[in-house]
Amino acid sequence: MIRCWGAFSLTVALATSLAGRAQTPPLRPPAKDDYSREPAIIEQMSTRIAFDNGGSFTRDQTSRVRVQTDAGIKQWGLLSFPFQSATQIVEIDYVRVRKVDGSTIVTPADNIQDLDSEITRSAPFYSDLREKHVAVKGLGNGDILEYEAHWHTTKPLIPGQFWFQYNFHRDGIVLDERLEIKMPAERAVKVKGPQATQTIRMEAGSRAYTWTYSRLQSVKDPESDQKNEIDTALGRLPSADVQISSFQNWEEVGRWYWNLQKDRIEPTPAIRAKASELTKGMTDDDAKLRALYSFVSTQYRYIGIAFGIGRYQPHAADDVLSNNYGDCKDKHTLLASLLQASGFTIYPALISSSWKIDPWLSAAWQRKRCRLARHHAGGCALRLSNDSFAQQAGIGYVGREIDSATLHARRSAFPQH
């Protein structure tokens, strides 16, 4: 199944052929690349994004894929178009197959299903991610698949702000892939992408960035695949090929998240009563911290949803207390509220569990998990985590160098109690 939304991946490889030489060889054109054994060839893929100052966007994608084997049919025979139902609408203009004999088969609207995504089925209270699945009609070996789809926002995630990341296709042969991102010409936006293929143009009050890409060799590298698995586990994946953000610094991101969270961590009578019960008779701060942390980390089921899927705003601490489960930001909110009720000063620290943080490019997507940090007299931050290692090890001190950009943003953005 092919997902037709989100980030694709990229490595740039140019295919060259060296003509053989006789003793006095004439110049000959390079041999044409033979892709006949490839499962499928992406002949053309175009993605166009347009943002406005309010934070809304439209996204158009058109693709043309030549399918050549049964494996290609399996890969491209079912298309998936993910979208967030609370803030987005996706419309599929057409899905059609151009047959080898010259005829065209159009996939009817009846073949389009609107389904909950896997993560939504697992935790419907937390995610509004849905997918439109299209079973491609009449796709066979040698056929050309064409489709076009549009996404647009019904409500921006963060009014007045926008961000985006994109990876070019790394899976198989790609002859021509293009990405265009438009934004208001006067808007200050941080942009990061491959400079070699980047062009910028101004038109009718907009600034448009365009990148082109091709992948003309399909090489399997087991060592590279193994390295990617290790990097994924260690949170060292490279950044996306193209990244943009209207946030100008991490302090802006910090203020935004604090405004989302501050009302949710206010201790209620139920929270104060539970904090008092858990720390009864304790006078040592570390003992109180461990008791409260142990309660949240071991007595509340963790739902592993990446920060930003579905909802950015956590549920109120009182709701999490009664639900007995939550995602990372919910468990943080409950713990923060219990700690605040016990007299501690705390801050949320949004970190990435997938890739290294780019301190220059401040954007909400870089922070995929929510952790809790507390100032410590020794000049370090005390990090309380929901991950399995921390649950086994308990509470530990981490040096200032650990994700210091995040902690700095939190300290500068949040009020000091």
C-alpha cells in the first residue's frame, strides 16, 4: 500500500554510463538506463503547498507511476491518503489507469473508503487521524497509474503559524519529483532544503520555493538499512530534506505550548488530595518526587502517540487522574499538577525521540515527546520521563547539554513560581 501524504524520503544518485572504447573510438551517447525489472517507476510526482498568514494551507499532489511487475501492483494497487479529520479535508480528483492497449479505466468513487487510521483505532480519544483508501481498478503489468488529490485546512493547528517538512522518495526509481511551497511574500519564514535544486520566485504577493529531485538507481544496501534501524532506535535520524517554519525561535514555541498547558496543570481539590495522600509523612524533596513519579509512571497506562498526532493540547490533569491512562503530554500534565500541588516548580520539555534537534529551525514537529524538567540547585535539570528506561531507572539527573535548546526555551518562556 502506498501512502500519498506525509514525508517521503530522499537520496540523490545520478546514473551514468560509460561508453566502451575501441582503439580509435567514436563518441557515442550514454546507454539508456534499463528499468525493465523495476517493480514500478515514478515517472512524475508533483506536490504543491500554499500557506496563508492565518496558518491555513492547501496541498495538491499529482502522480504518474508506471507499474511493471506483480510486486508493483501490490505496492501501488491500494492508495492511502491520510488526513486529520478535525482540521483537514482531503478530496481525490481522480484515480485512473492507462492500459497498455491505449484504453483508460477510471476508479469509481465507490472504491474510496474513509477509515480510521491504525493509531486512531488504538486510541480514539487521542487521535483524529483518518485515511481515505482507494482500491485502484484494473491495474496490471505495464499500465500507467495516474492520480490527483487535494488537502485543505478547515482550522489551522496554531492560528497565525505554519510549518512543514518533506522527504523525497527513496523507494525505487524516480524520474521527476517536484516540491513547491508558497507563502506570503512579506512573512518571515525559516526555510531549509537542498540548495543545489532550489529556486525562488516572487509572484502576486507570494514567495515560492521549488525543489526538484530524481533517483535513477535503485541500490539495496543492507548495511545502510541496519544503520538506519540503529539511528531510529537512538533518535539520530537525519532531518527531513525540506523544512520550513514560521516560528522564529524556540521561545515562541515555548510560549505557545505553555499557553496550551498552563490551565490544564492547575491543581484541583482532587489533585491536591491525591498529592497529599502520596507524600504523607515525607519531608525530603527527592522522596516526594520519587513517590509522585512512581505513581504516574507505574499506575497509569501509557498510550504511545507522537506529539502532534491528533491533539497538541493535553487533557486536564483531573481527567487524566480519573482515566488511568494517557499519552506523554497527558501523563506529564498529571505529574506536573501533582508536583505543583506539592510545592515544586516544573517545566515541560518537548524533545524528539526520532532525530537530533535543529536549534536554528524552531518548529513544533521537532518535538515528538513531552518530558518534565525541574530546576535543580546543582545547575542541572531533573528530567522525569515516561519512557520504559526511565520507569525502570527511576528519576535521574541529566546535564545541561541534553537537549539544552528545549530546556532553555522552556525556562525563558514560562513564569517563575
